[in-house]
Amino acid sequence: MSNLYLIGYRAAGKSVVGRKLAATLGLPFQDSDLLLVERAGLSISAFVENFGWAAFRKLESEILKECDASAAMVLATGGGMVLDSDNRAFLRSRGRVIWLKAGPEVISTRLALDSQTAGFRPPLTALSPAEEIRRGLVEREPLYREIAHYVIEVERLSPDAIVARIVDYLQKNRTLMQSLKVMP
């Protein structure tokens, strides 16, 4: 069994694209951040405030492993899922990893326009949002690159266009399509 894992920085479009991709492929969709909120009974901001980032990352890793135990699916991962080397190895070995790559300007704009940002995406540092994004990308981009099977620059693409590119990639990889048991 194989999963499709969407990785990328906050607000890269993983959840929106993941839902559309799953519907197109006839697969279940999960969002690791939403699963964590459901499990914890707290918003991500409240969880981090009460228990810290280390506890958040630990629970995030547990949820990743649990998702893998179910049928093939599309999983939108949290932007920091790749910070843990065990998570990176797990993602790379258990399915196809698709990196939705967005630059700092796009991420900053999307975060500013998203009404859920405060509760769903707490600050990672005490830096300004722009500097936090810049530093976060410097830290995470090599990790995303390390495990990605396929990279899509999402800045000028609609969610539907991104899904179309992923489906095209999958169709060119018949073995993967068979492991997912889908034929779009």
C-alpha cells in the first residue's frame, strides 16, 4: 500500500490541493494538523502554548504513523513534519512525497489573508512574520528537497492546475498507480 504525502511550508496549499486530489483519485483525505487538533481537543496555538513545540512534534509523529496503518490515502502533512529525521525517512519510504513549493511572498500573503492563521498556525518564533517565514524556508527547504519524489512550484498555479500536474505525474508512474489502486 502506498500513500501520497503532500509536504511544504505553511500556507503552501497542502490541504486545499489534498482534498481536491483525493476526490479526483477516489482516495480518502486526511490532514495531520486537523487530526492533531481533533486528538488534542485544542487548537494548535492552545496546544503549543500549554505543552510546547516538542510535545506537538511528538504527537504529530504519532499521527503520521497511525495514518499509515489505514488504506491508501492522500495526507496533507504539517509544514514542520519534516523537521524530524524519522518522519522524513518514514514519509520517503512509505509512499510518494509531493512538495508544494511556495516562496516567502506567497506564503506571507496567504497567511495574512487566512482568518484561521492565528489559531491554526501559531508563531514559531518571536521574529516578525516575514523574517520567520524567510528563516523557516532556509531551514526546511533542504529537508523538503531531501524527501520529495516530485516538486511543484505552486506560486502561479490554481489548486486545480496543481492537481492536474500531480495526476499527470502519477499516470506516468504506473507502479505507483497500481499500489494506490486508482486510475484517474
